[in-house]
Amino acid sequence: MAPSAPRTYSVGFWLMCLSSFLFFASFNLLLPELPEHLSRLGGAEYKGFIISLFTLTAAISRPFSGKLADTVGRIPVMVFGSLVCFVCGFFYPWALTVSGFLTLRLLHGFSTGFKPTGTAAYVADIVPVARRGEAMGLLGVTGALGMAFGPAFGSWVAETFSLNAMFYCSSGAALLSVLVQGTLTETLPRAQRRRFSLGLLRLKWAEVLEPRVLAPSLVTALCLFPYGAVLTVIPDQSRLLGLAGSTKGLFYICYTAASLAVRLVAGKSSDTYGRVPVLRWSAGILAAGLALLVWCPSVPVFLAGAVVFGLGTGLNSPTLYAWTIDLSHPEHRGRGVATMYIALEIGIGLGALLAGWIFANQAAQLPYVHGLSLLCVLAAIGYLLSVKSTGPVSHENASEARPEPSPEEVV
């Protein structure tokens, strides 16, 4: 009997998707309630720091997570990131001062500094090169589902039970993510693996950034700036438009539903048409969504902006991941992914910080917040138009790609 054809997606891939869902649900559980919680603690003027402090430590930790993913292994890096989520979620009820809360947000950022880096490198190890864009789209779907489920479930728990119950649910979701990761088999080849030692935390400058991926990293920073701004001001903008209680999270629901829909339909578009052409279109759609938010006289326009912005994000995110991995050296995939994530954190962090500063709890300032985000995306479009398009890129680096792991190496 002829041997059966290898599966495009292994059991390990789907378990990784489940782990990603739980991880993103964990820290997104908190987002809708944190601005009001910080105001009750007496820190209303520090709302911009909720996201920016989180992204600061995420960005700082990326070079370390990238190096460790390429030396110690993908799974230890993921487990550490998820454990940080577990611990921080457990301690939010005890952070009863503004300084204590902001310190916890700073520490919580280490979670996204580690877990997504290991996840992207792991998935790149186990999927065929020609399906990379599609795979990143599917992984993004599960992450987006977690991001959608988290805020809705978190707000329901906080209203039905208590804010502390919401924090403990966040901690529990992170613990479940760790347990799922414990069922996976390491994909980093044994020849590359080293035992962890403090010496691995000493970085040379060449180990901080991967120069091969500077192009997608620049686009990432410019296109993710609006996301940080949106996360900061949307809870207040929703309230100002009369969305409260069960309707408070409508923007997130519309945004995520649109993002999920386009990922399912167009997840493999960049495998077919090329990374750069798809990024040009996605950035144009992002710009259209932000334009609607700049001119936002009513709830229908507000939610239409959420849908269009979500469509752009759904095309943009998996394509950036795939383009980054295409350009990364196989032995430095962790570093390449980490470099892109550093740019992501810089974009989100600056977006959140500047949005909080510009908004200053004044409704009249909201168009300026979204207008600055729009300028960033237009700059990304200008840069992408200057980048030479090579057409379909799914096989560009096939000669450099690491051979698919054997069944003994992957679940």
C-alpha cells in the first residue's frame, strides 16, 4: 500500500492554535475594564500607560525571547510567556494603588514579549513553505477569536460576579494555555539546542535585530500604531456615543468579526498574489477605516469604521508574519520574528501613549487621535509603493527553508 500523503497541518499546529486562543483571551479579558478600574484607583490621567507600559516590556524582551527561541527552544519561550500572564492575572486584585497597578502592567508585558515569538517560530517550523501565509492566517483566526471572546467574557464576568473574578479568569485561561503547550514536542533541532544559562541573556548588538526583516518591521510599526491608539480611546469613545453595559464592547465585536471573516476567506491570498501587493491593499483598507473614525457623527459610522478597520487588519497581520518569516534565515527565525515584534510593540506603544496624551479625556480631541493614525498608515502605503513587488513569494526562500521535522520531532 502506498504511504499516505503528509498532513498539511499536524496535530501540533492545531494544539498551538488552541494555546494561542487561550493566551490571547487571557490578557484581552481585562482590556475593556482596565481604563475605568484605573480611574477608580485615581489614575484617570494615566490611561495611555495601560497599553504603552505593557508594550514597553514586550519590546524590551523581544531580543531575549528571539535568542532563546533559537537556542533553548520554542516551547520554553512560550511557556514562560504564558506563566507571566498566569501570575499577573492572579495579582491584579492586590494592586490597589496607581503605582502598583502600573508596575503590574509593566511586568505583564513580558508575556507578549515571549509567547508570540515562540509561537510564530514553532509554526514556521511545522508548516510547508507554500502554505505559510494561509497558516499564519489560521493562527491569526484563533488569536483573534481569543481577542474577541476575552473582552466580551471579561465584561460579563465583571458585571455578573466581580472585577476580581475577571482577573482570576484571566489567570486561569493563561494556565490552560500552559497545559496545552505541555503536550507539544520541541521543533528546534537538537544540534541547535543549549541548556539555559544566564550567559544566554547577554546580547551582542547583532543578536538584537535581524537586518533581513527591516522592511516588514517598518511597515508593522506604521500599521500597528493605530491599533495602540484604538485600544486606548475606543472604550471612552464608545461611552461618549452612548454605548454602555452589554453594548460597550460592540466596536471590538464588529472589528474582530470582520478580521476573522477576511482571514478565513483571504488567509492564503499573499501565498497567491505576493506579500507586498496584499499589504498595499490591506493598508488602503486600514486607512479607509480610520477615515471613518475621524469623521464619526454616530454609532453606525463608528461601527462601520470598526468593520473596515477589522478587514484591513485581517489582511495585514498574517501577511506581515509570512513576509517576515520568508526573509528570515532558517537558523535565526526566532530573531527575525522578534525583530518584527519589536517594531509591533513600538508601533502599538507609541500609538497608545500619544493617543492618551492627545485625547486627554476630551471628546473634541478624538478626531486628532485617529487622524494621526491615518497619517501613519498613509506613510506605510507610500513606503510599500516604493518596494519592488516580486509577485507570489510562497517559494522564494524554499531553498533556505529547514526540512520539515520528522514525525518523531513533531506531535
